[in-house]
Amino acid sequence: MSRLYSSISVETILSGSITSSQTSMVVATGTGSALLGGVTLAAGNVDQFTIAIDPDTVNEEIVFITGNSGDTFTIVRGRAGSTAITHASGATVRHVLTSDDLIYFNTAVQPSTLTTKGDTFVATAASTVTRLAAGADGTVLTADSTQTKGIKWATPATGSVTSITAGTGLSGGTITTTGTIAIDTATTVDKTTAQTLSNKTLTTPIINQPKTYIGYTAKTATYTVGTGDEGYLFSMNNAATQQFNIPTDATFNFAIGTVINFVWITGAGQPTIGATTPGTTTISSTAGVTPKLRVANSAASAIKLAANSWLVVGDIA
């Protein structure tokens, strides 16, 4: 229990007699708060407030108040060597300090028990407190039932990294004290290794002085562009006229903004750029719906503007 005290408690009297076995008492109406002198008792009878009934008489009894409701008090009888007896109505009730209180303070854990910076209070048994000296730098408190004090200062145990899960972007072996965990360049992009990125989308990147390469394929016969041809350069070389075909969206739906490039390198046949289904796919250009590369070594680009709608720009006729 927590011992509570007040320097402004005001004595009062019992409003009715109590027997030696009663565990409650009632004081004069409206005086309960003054008796406690500003002390608030926690619920559950966990605090004690010491009083004497019939103090300084042969009938003096030391009582602990453990709870109250207004002027009614829950009490523990016959404390500090006194005996529970009957008290008459009108008996004096006074807050007191007993020899038990003084002994309690005298035997309490004293600050002088700790002698060095970092010392700690520890219990060696119930209600038995002693000093645990400060540990060395870098040590930690560790529970140890084999120790007299049940606890000790110890160097932290070191763990081991036994494996790295595949696919996490890291690689490395068992690491106990020191070791290396490396970036797994098979699954992770780093800043130093030469790597090829596939199927990646860069959103609003800033690229300084890039080296740009486009795919190139030489053709000798009519060709319809399709999957994977975005950004490519296709050349044509045939003695007869051949056509680069752009399919309908139903056949292959290029993203809007897609660019495909064409060049006429050699051969008498003048390449054209047209739609596989002219009524569905619209080809716009300064030269009409089926533009031709103007002369050998002419080049042009087809740009998708909307669904089934392309614009051809370049050296066309």
C-alpha cells in the first residue's frame, strides 16, 4: 500500500459508535474531507491514511483508512501494535504519524545506496533491494537467473546473416561479424554496371546528352509493321514498287504517338506508305493518302495521331 499524509488534516469525531470488528466508520457530517486534508485515496483500497481513534487515551487505536465515500471510511483495525476495540460515538478521530511510519522511511531504499554514475537498483528477492554497479561502455542489461541479482551487464550477442532471399535485389553469403552484401545486378539497376533495361517505363526522366539508337531492318518486299516495330527504321530495296503497310487497330493497336521510320535506299521500285485497309486506317500527308518516298535515299516517318489515324512526314511525293 502507498502511505499518504497531510499537513492540514483537521481532527473530527465519530458520528456513531463502532465495535471492535467493524471495518467502516462514519465521522461527523461534512468533516470527512477535512480529515483527509486534501488527500485523495485511489480506488481498490491500495492507499493508506493513518488515524488514531481516542488518541492519547488508554483506548487509543491506530487505524488505516483505505477508502472513503464522503464521511464514511473503509478502515483496517488495530495497526502499529494497537488493538481493535469498541469506540463510543463522539470519540476523537485524528490523523497521526506512527512509529511504523518512521521505521518505514528509515528502512526505505536510500539514494546513498547508489555510489557511481550509471548504478541501478535491483531486487535480489521480494522487498530486498540492492545496487547493481554500472556496466562497461557498450554493454547492455541482460536477465540471468544464475546471477545473485538476477541481472547482469553483458556484451550484446551478434547475429549472423545466413542467406539472402533470391529476387530481393541483394546477394551475399553468411555474415557473422563483418561481410559484404552486394547489389544483385541480375535483378536490380545500379549506377556502375553496364546493363540493358527491358520492359521499363521511365516517367518524366531527365536524360543529359543521351546516345540514342533505333532498330534497323532492311526489307526487299512489301511489309506490314506490327509488334515491336515502334521506333524502328525500315529500308526498301526492290526493282518493283513495294509498300510499307500500316495495319488497322483491330490487327495491332499501336499507342498514340508511335513513330515508325522508312527509307528508300536503292532499287528502281519506288516504295509507298499505305494502309492495309484504306477505308479503316487513314493515312494523311502532303502527298495524299498513299505517299511515296520521293527519290532514292529519301526518308519519312509515320506518326500515329489517333485511333486508326496516321500522319506521314518527310521526303515524300
